[in-house]
Amino acid sequence: MRDPYSVLGVAKSASEADIKRAFRKLAKKYHPDQNADDPKAKERFAEANQAYEILGDKEKRGQFDRGEIDAEGKPRFQAHGFGGGGFDDSDIFRQSRGQSSGFGGFGQGGGFDDILNDILGGLGGRARGGAGFAGSGAGPGAGPGAGPRARPTRRGGDANVTAKITLEQLVHDRKARVTLPSGKTLDVKLPDGTSDGEKIRLRGQGEPGENGGPAGDAIVEVRIARHPLFTPAGDDLRLDLPITLYEAVLGAKVRVPTLDGAVNLTVAPNVQAGKTMRLKGKGLPNRTGGRGDLLVTLRIVLPEEGDEELTTLMRAWKELRPYRARGPEFD
């Protein structure tokens, strides 16, 4: 057995917290249940466990530092001559009690099984009572008459589920229907401010656990279907609104679709193409419980077929009322 300080990779002056932290890291890395295909992992795991049994117990650590016990926790014999001051075999018995396989009987440094339960979600549960992992020696209560060890519980895996919704569902229904791996169908509530690609965790709705372990979670990814008119922009929606040339010049009231039904929008005379107008509260639900806005951008549309009168008018306009549409930066 190597020096326990070297095994855990800590200095002799390391604090109890440093030792515990180093052991937790090694236990998580080399635990046999996490490395089923690596036989060397079991050896490293056992070595780390033995080292922590010594250094994780304040009394045993002191004995090791004073040279009273070796790296396996066995007492070192110290000659004191043939006179008084020899050793008492009862002292040896007291020092070695409970030190069977190196996988049970932790003292004041924190139980090995408690640490594994903390970092591996219960994988270390079978170390209760000093049993250790499969293949270790016996702790208290183990022996020819001991019953079979209980298999460790294992948490189920998470399941990824996609929920496809429309903008209308996001605004009005505020929920999405999903089918879980078990075949169960659920209506998932969509929190205010839900956006495309956002993920919602459903606790305990994933893959079932093993040996009575808890089920995993279902991770629902929300995907918003493309809309023929509206484009999401955060909490707002964008809409391109086509208008005629005469509506742009003369002004008009134009019907504008929204997710809540059509409304009338007043277009001022001589409006510029590309102008964006805002309809408040006609966007998507936001995280404050309100709604974003609908941003309407005006697009002037000319007749698909050429118009002789319009052409004649524009030529006269060009001669009589020329104007600059572009600034000097375009010269």
C-alpha cells in the first residue's frame, strides 16, 4: 500500500477539508459502477478508500504520522527492550478493531458511503454497515451467515422531448401537449416569456430508475412553428404590411391582422416606405405577465402590371417636382 498522502495527492499539512475534497474527486472518478469496463478503476478506488480510512480519521491520521500504524492501518511493532515499557497485545487489538477490508468503519472524517451518496446520488448506498462494494472484505455483520447484498438503486436517465406549438397556442392556450417515454400524454404549462428553443424540466417524468431508484426528468424543448405572417422578436412580433401607392400618398385606414383578431391601423398621408408602427400589447407574453407589441412595417407595393397613366404622371412629376430621395452619402 502506497503512502496515503501520495494516493490522495495531498501534502502532509493538508486540512481535513482538503483531504475530504481529494477523496471525493477520486471516488467519483474511479467508482466501479462508473467504470464497469476498466478493471484498474476498482484497484484505484480501493486504494483511495484505504487512504481515506487512515487520513479521514483524526486519530488514525495521528497514529500514522507518528509511525504507530502503517498505510494499511496495521500497527507497527516498536522494540522497547526487555525491561518495562514493552507493548501490550490488548493495545494492538484496540488499534486494529474494525479494520477489516478498508471499506467500512470510518471514524471522524466522514463516512465513505455518505460521501458516495452525496456525489453519486446513492451509488455508495451499499456501503452501509461497513459492507463496501462488491468483492470487498467483510465489515461488521458480514461473514458466512450474512445475507446477500442489496443491489444499489440507480436514478433513471433524463428523457428529451420536443413540444411543437404555434404562436396562437403560445398566446392563448399557454400550454403544450407532449407524449412522454412511458406513453403518457401531458399538457405542459408554458411559463410567461417562453421563447423558441427554451427547455422546461418535468421532475420525475423521465426514464424509470433501477432497483427502486427515482425516475429521471423529462426535458421538454419548446419549438415554435413558423407563422405565415408574424415573426417573433423577443416578446414582440413583426409584421410586414403591404400598402398601395395611393394609400401611402393620400393616407388610409388599413385592416391589420393580429393574434387577437384584425384591427384598424391609420396610415398618415405621405408616409414613407419602411416606416414601422407599433400596436401595443399585441405581441407575445413576457416574463412580467404582460404582452409585447406588434411592430408593423409598411411596404409600398406597385401594380404588378405597368400602368400607362401612372407612368405619364410620374414622368410629369419628375419634370415638375424633382426631389432627392438619397442623401449626399450616396453620391
